[in-house]
Amino acid sequence: MWTLPGGKRKKPRESAKACLRRELREELPALRVRQTKLLGKIKNTRRGKRAKNDHAIFTARKVTGKLLIGDKGEIDRVQWVNPARVRLTRTARQVCHSFLGEVFRE
């Protein structure tokens, strides 16, 4: 099962972009992501649960470096993939459908 990288804001005042930078440093420390832009946001409530997840989706125009895992307790494997060709988690599927269109329709 494949999912999008993500994380939680550690402080209430942490911006979505600051959270993105911190999460990338923690989880993929050798990857350099530049020229990021907020593509949009999704509010997601899990069925049968009270848990709410707000997702800020970013694009990056420039990515360099290597895919090396920084937090082995949270990530078991990383690789570049075409999301249209892998089995996605529910949330990743929702994000891809919302922002990337018909390519991800089942």
C-alpha cells in the first residue's frame, strides 16, 4: 500500500509550509525540495471516527538529492512511483482524485 508523505504541525502557529520543510528534513533528509507552492487543501474525516485530518497539498518545481530515509521508525521504504500504477491508501487516492484528475479514476 502506497501513501503520500505527510506529517502533523508540532505547534499551533506552525505554517503549512514550515511543517512541509520540517517533515522533509526529518523523514527525507537528503532530498532538497525548492520552489514549493500550495496546490490546495482537503479536509478529511475518517468514517466512523471523530478524527479529522486537514491536508495541505504542495507541488515542487525543483527536487534534487537522494531518497534516503531519515526516520526508519516511520518509513520502511521510499521510491519514486507513478501513483496511477500502485495501490493507494484511501487518503492518497482522495488527494490524487481531487488534484490530479481523471488519471486516477478507478
